[in-house]
Amino acid sequence: MQNMTSDHWSIDSPRLCLRPFASGDADEAFAGITPGLTRYMAFEPPPSKEAFAAVWQAWLPAIADGTDITFVIRRRVDGVFLGLAGLHRTGDAEPELGIWIAEAMHGHGYGREAVAAVWSSASQRLSCAAFRYPVAEQNRSSRSLAESLGGQPVAREQSVKYTTIIYRLPAAMHEVATDVAESR
């Protein structure tokens, strides 16, 4: 794999700007991690800003070397924080995609647009045939998102909180990915 430092990973879509997470994003991210949001996530809300700092500070070295990138998702028009997207284990045969959108911002298609943008960009930059996209079996919205991008369920895993469905999204051809991003 080509060395992809975080400065190469800024992504724009029709309505969104995705940039690698930086310390200045911590307060907004912390505020968005609510019990309702994490119902279908592998983690619980951090109990304090200090506890969250330990989490995001551990992200920074992997973001810097491009091996595991957490993106901050903002609306292009006004810079409002919407959530985080992840491109995990970029050196794996099938890197993993992830997303969360703040509860107040649900229902506007931001999650789908953000995942499509990361998927498209990563498909162009990484040498992989597909991506993993794990979702809680009960999370119909996330399952629909994966399916709308051509994801196929390939495995089920039991976690402590829920059963996870692993979707496999084939790497996007550039023309297809551009059409997906522009359709939102």
C-alpha cells in the first residue's frame, strides 16, 4: 500500500466536508456521543471529556500515518459538526468503514453521503477489492445505507451489545462513486 498520510485524506462531497479529526474537534464530537446514538455502537458514551480525550488522543498517531483515519463530518455551507466517519485498517485486504451522525442531524442523508464519499475516495487510493461495513442487526437505517451502496451481508457476529451484520461493499469504480455522491 502506498503511504497515505492524513493530509491526503480531505474529502468533499456535494453537501459535506470530511477532514481528519484534530484536537479542536473534540468538544463537538464529545457532545454528539449520546446514549441514544451509541445504542447500536460497540462503545458507550465516554463519562467525561477527559475520558474522551484518552480515546481521541489514541487516534492521532494512526490518523497521522494514514493507517486508521477518523474523519470529522461538517456541512459545507456552514461548517456545522455532523458526526464522525471512519476508515479503519487501511492496509488490510478489506479495510473497514464506519459512521455516526449526531442524533439531531439524522434523517437528512448525511450518513449515506459521508460513507459514499469515504468509500469513493478510499476506492481510488487503496489497493483493495472491497470494504467491510459492520452494523447492528437491529439498525435498519445503517443496514439500508450499506445495501443502497451495493453492500451484501457476508457474516454475522455476536458482540456484547448486539448481533452484528458484516456487509461487504465492493470497491467503487470512480464513475459510479461520483454518481452516488452527486445523487444526494
